[in-house]
Amino acid sequence: MEILLGLRPSHNWMAQVAEQFGTVPQSPNEFSYEKDNLLFKLNSLIIEPEKVAVILGEIRWEASLNTLKKSIDTNDYWILSFILSEAPHTYSFIHNNTKHQIKALKSTLFYSSKMTVDTIWPAGKRSRFITIGFHRDWICEKLGVDAGTSSNAPFISMLQSENGVYFQGISLFERIVSFDTLFSDSRSLNWALSVEAQCYELIVDFIGQIATIKSHLSDNKFSPCDIKRVMEVENRHFIATGMLPALTFLASEANMSLSKFKKCFRQIYGSAPYEYHLNLKLDIAKKLLLQNKWTVAEIATQLGYSSIASFNKVFKKKYNMNPTAIVNEHLNQLVYRIKSPDENQPE
């Protein structure tokens, strides 16, 4: 089954998707199709009509399913996409009879509206994604730059291109957003505002990634192929809830010597492999703690720690506070915020 998704942010976007299922959306910003073990769910947030929209999607389909975004004549529109799947999904980028393919469990991708993008979703597995679609004039206005003026900034140079363009970023989005929170059925009053704020943060982080990776390439220490292989290894093996394989194995997966792998990894991610994996675990641990839904023991177990003591030790080393203290501090801040101004007035 193939579902056609539009590239331009539009109030009609959801209705056009629902029509392909022979139905109508629940609202202009929500569509959900559920039947037996099939799920295709979308939520949209129009930040500015015809200029920028955020799409949150959740898919679980037993048979083969792909979503297709067809090329349009200009590069006026751009998509920043973040995907997390239980099994690998496959992206195909097509432009001028040239095809590039990316297969991953988690991916960060940026592409222009001249690209045709075909995504094949893993059968019988859950996939979730966030896409931020925007007009390039909008992002240039937000950045305070002139889209028509030449620039040495890598991100602006990409926006000014009139060729079909795509860029694979580093999949660090789980440090910024919690998919479990964004895709929760029970939504807080400030859900839409929170989504918008986190999307701005994702854009800022991604712009920084482009500058960093372009800078690494200009150093001529590692080729684009080297960087791509290391990023693929990170994607497959650096899972917060799992154990990190031996570095010799990771280096062989990247087809590199151990020394070259460690140097290339540090240049891309800013830290050594084990340190990076530990920070990934602890960043997610802190996020889970502040949601106040799980005990410290439950979070430690989820992240692969055999004892609470060892988890507490590494957590305190990074944040200068043990897990319980950081939760209590967060709760105290929340209580302080909701107090009435009159509560602390002297009698």
C-alpha cells in the first residue's frame, strides 16, 4: 500500500491523507485509522499557515506500506524529519534518475522539495516520526538572514541551492524530545506549545550539526564515506537501553582500524564512544526521572544497570546530584511556581 503525503504545509493536508483511506479526518489537525492490527495516526500543528507545519505520525502496519512525497518544481519548501522505529525503516531519495537509500532504526534527515522521498515502513512494527515542514523564507526570517544573499554558512548555502538536496544528520533527537510524551494519548494543556518549543530546539540543534559536520569534512581528516560509516554504526549500536559492543567490533563494522574509528567518532560526536554512550543513557535517565512516572530502580533497570548503587554513582558524577535529589528539586520548583503570590505574605 502506498500513501501520498504532500510537501507543502496546508490546512487541507490531513483531509488529503484521509481520502486515501476512504474516510475523513477526525479534525483538520488529526487523523487516525485503526483496524485489527493496523494503525496509521497523524497529528498536525500549523505554526504559520502555508509556511510551517509540524506532523507527528505513528504507524504500525502488518503488510508492506510506504509513504511517498513527490517532487515539486522548486526548493521553496524543506522537510526536517526525525524517525524512531522498532525495526529498520528505509528512505529512498530520488532526483534526476539518481537514487540514494538510507536504512536505519532512528534517523535525522533534511531534504528539499525537489527531492522525491519514498519511505518504506517495517511491517508489523511500530514507527513514530516528527516532520517539520517549512518555507525557506520563513526560516531565513527567523534566522535574520536574506535568502537571496550569498552566505558561507552551511545551512544557508543548502537552503539557497536549487538542486535536489538531502542531508543525513546525527540522530541525537531523543536528548531533546521524548517520543513517549509527545505521542501520549493523555495530553496536557500546554501540549501544542511544548511541541512547538521542542521543534524550534530541534531546528537549532540540526543547524549546529550541519556546521559541525561540514567543518569536519573541510579538515580533510576523514572522508564523507568515513563519517557516513561511523554514523551508521552509531545508529545501529548506540542504544540507551542496551549494552555497548566492544570497540573492536564497532571499528570492524565501520571497516576501520580501532584507532581511526575512535578518532573519527570523537570528531563527529565530540566525545569518546563509551563516554558518549554513557551520556546518552544519563540524558534519557534524567528525562525519565523528571516525568515522575517510574522509580529510580525501574529506570536503572530499563537502562541496563544491575544495581541502583552503580546507577546512582554515575548519575551523581554527571549531574552533581543523586537521582532522588534531582527529582525532589524539580518537584519543589513546580510547587513554587503554582503557589499563589499571597501565600507567602506575612499575616
